Amino acid sequence: QVQLVESGGGLVQPGGSLRLSCAASGSIVSVYSMGWYRQAPGNQRELVATIHRGGNTNYADSVKGRFTISRDNAKNTVYLQMNSLKPEDTAVYYCNQNGIYWGKGTLVTVSS
């Protein structure tokens, strides 16, 4: 059974940084495409970043240059490093595997 557990969310001031983690069990993150999505109140869930089996990455235009997705194969964990955070980054962030499995999400609030 695949389980994805996100952590690392919280309250941060504009311009600050956070690192989200997605720990996987029941699967191997290096074998599948892993993604981070987010959903703000009243909005649809949107793709933020993906890392594919070969290591190539993709980002939403809104986060390019500020967010970095990576993975640690030894820890079977995927990360999302978020820098220069803006209030519009406020959302629940979800980890996804291969478009099928979802974590429960972690809340990121960017506010002064």
C-alpha cells in the first residue's frame, strides 16, 4: 500500500523560505514521477513541480526560479524547497505519485 506523508508546512513571512518533505512508503520515489501540487481556498488544485524517473524536472511558471523539487533516494523522500515566498503561495501543498496516489497535504501560509 502506497502512503505519502507531507511535512514542513507552516507560517512564514513574505520573502521567507520553507522546505516541504514527502516521505513515501510502499513505493520507490526514484521509479515513478513525483509531483507537488497545491490548492488555495476557492481554487482548483494546480501542479507546482514534478520530478521524473530520469531526474528531469518541470515547474509551473509561477514558481520558476523560486522553487526547487528534488529527491533523496536513500531516504525515499521528495522535497520542495520554496524560496522568496509570496502571499499568493499560500495553499495546502500535496505530494503525488504518478498521478495516482496523494498525501493528505501540508498547509503553507505566507503572511506578515
